[in-house]
Amino acid sequence: MSERLNKVIIDAVNGMTADPAEIYKNCGSFSLGGWKVLQLSLVGGSGAAAAAIPVLHLATLAADTMFIINRMGTAAYGVGAIMGRNAGLGNIVETDDFGMILAYWSGDEQVRFLMSPAGVAKVSAELSAKLGVKAGAKIFGKGFVKGLPKVMLFSAGWLVAGRFGGKGAAKVGAKFAAKLAGKVGAGWIPLLGAAVAGGVNVWLIESIMSSAEEYYRAKIQLVRSV
């Protein structure tokens, strides 16, 4: 099941329709707390519906997974949009942020290190050496930060030919599998199954928003430092 799940997740992340620019425009009136409440209210029903009929829940689980990945992306981008706006930095959200947030969410310490001051110094030194210029993130300016997530994801093995996959798919797939195993098992008990499935979706959204907060705090600090 792990290979199949990884494939579903890879396709869902690479095919995600959440648009950071559009989300930034649409969440302008939200507080961070209000955005979280809205996102959590949107996902419980999907999980419950997928497990409500025991015979069908395995077939609907794939579609529910695709749905929840898209909701996770929207929720995470919204967190960044609101935090960037509140910090007076405007729109700091970019498409590759979601890969970074998934790395935080799945516990990838290499990516966490790369977002630290020491990690950024390492990346900027490597880029400086390639360009033949003086080392230091400040020389690149804020444009450097804007493209940094993709560089970091490549460095950490999360991108294959420029798309989500590789180590990232394995780590995210393993975390999903642990939660979905309970979702599949409980689905054979109609009432309990619906409650558990909806609860899993709520946990996924709640936890990805927490990881997004952690990531965007680091990103805001980085933007302010250059």
C-alpha cells in the first residue's frame, strides 16, 4: 500500500490547485485564528463521508486524500499570507513553501537546519562560490529569499526533476500511512468510522497549519535579516 499511497501523494502535491497569490488576496480580512477555524470547519465532513459506507470507503479514500492535500496547501498558504501581512512584509508566500512546510510537518531535520541562520549561511556560501562573489545572504537581497525554498528542497532531496518526490514523498507518505491506517481500519464500523475519518482530516489540517506557523516564523526572520 505504501508505494500506491506515495504515488497518490506525489500526484496530489504536484497537481495541487491552491494558488498562493489568490489565497493572499482572499484571506485579507481574516485573523490567523479566524482562518484556522474556517479551515478546520471545511474538512471534517469530507473524511466522514469517505468512511460512512463501509463497503465503499476504500474506494473513496483516494479521492479524500487528494482533497485533503489540496486543503492542507490552502490552509498552509493562508497562514503564511496572514503572518506576512501582519509582519508588514506583504505577500511572502510562494508555491515551493508547501514543500518546505511538508518537510517541517514530517520531521525532516535537514530542511529545518537549512532554514536556520547556519543553514542559510551554508546555502548562500555555496551559491556565492558558484557565482564567484563575496559570501553572505545579504548580498543577494530579498529576491534571494524568494527563491530559496526551491534551492533548499533540491538540496534536501525533496525535488526530482523540479517536482515533489524522492525523499519527500517517502517521509510524507509514511506520516500519512500511519494516520490513514487507522482511518481504513475504523471505516468498517459505520458510526465510529465516520467519526475517526473526519477526525483524521481535522488533525491533518490542524497539524499542517502548526507546521506552517513554524516555517513562516523562520521565513519572516530571514526576510527581515537581508
